[in-house]
Amino acid sequence: MTHAWRTLAKPVKWLFTWIVALYVLFFEWGWEPLARSLARIAQLPGLRGLEKRIAALPPYGALAVFIVPAAALLPVKLLALWFIAKGHAVFGVMVIVLAKIAGTALVARLFILTQTSLMQLAWFARLFARWSAFKDRITATVRASAAWRAARRAKAFARRLWRRGR
């Protein structure tokens, strides 16, 4: 590898690492609260029975239920990109963000319901273990960074100001 490539590779690797880290942290932050929110909605009559049926699915049925919502959001995201291309950037970005939040909530809840069945698939259990280890490494790296520590201090300061103001 030439010196120019090495010089370019370092910032690209840094940028890629932080993009992946932000993505992983979004899931880390959003996964449980969004799943809990959806669980409260699922207490509505009619939805409780649906959740029980989903939780009782065999492994490949659980896999289908787990994957379909993620795949179903792809056309919504493509539509959002079309809006952005047509000059409606704010609307397009809002659609992407809302689709991401809704998709994360749904996938998180479905994973909680289907995890036992999914882990019966050896290949899924291996991939999940690898994903979890990768996510833990990224999360540890981000949490050890000066930027993360500064953000935590700023958040604590803002929280204290909020409490004093109330």
C-alpha cells in the first residue's frame, strides 16, 4: 500500500467506524425503549392474541415474521429518497427518520417475541453472537471516547438545569 493510500485510508476508516458506531448506538438507545412502547400498545384487545401466536411460531415462521417488516420498509425509504430528489428534502428526511424509528420499534418487539424460536436456528444463533460481540466492541469504543464523555457531561448538566427550572 502506498503512502497516499495509507494517508487516505486512516480518515476513511475513522469516518466509517463512527458512522457504524452511531448506527449501533441508535439501536442501543432505541431498541429497548421502543420495544417497551410497542409492548404497551400490544396490550390492546386483539393484539395480545397476535403476540401469543407470534411467540409460538416455529423457527422459520419466526424468521419470516422477523424479516418481513424490515423488508417492507424498503419501499417507504425509497419513496422518501424520491421526495428528496424532487426537492422535498425535509419531508423525505422526516419520512426516513420516522420509518427508522417505527421499523426499529417493530423489529425490536418482534425479536423479543421470536428470540427463543430464532435461537433454535444454529446459523442465526452464530450470527447473533457475532453481531452482539461486534456491537459490544463498538459500544465500548464509543463510550471510551472523549466525545462520549463530553456528551454525557453535557447531558447531565442539561438535566440539572431542567430540574432547577422546574
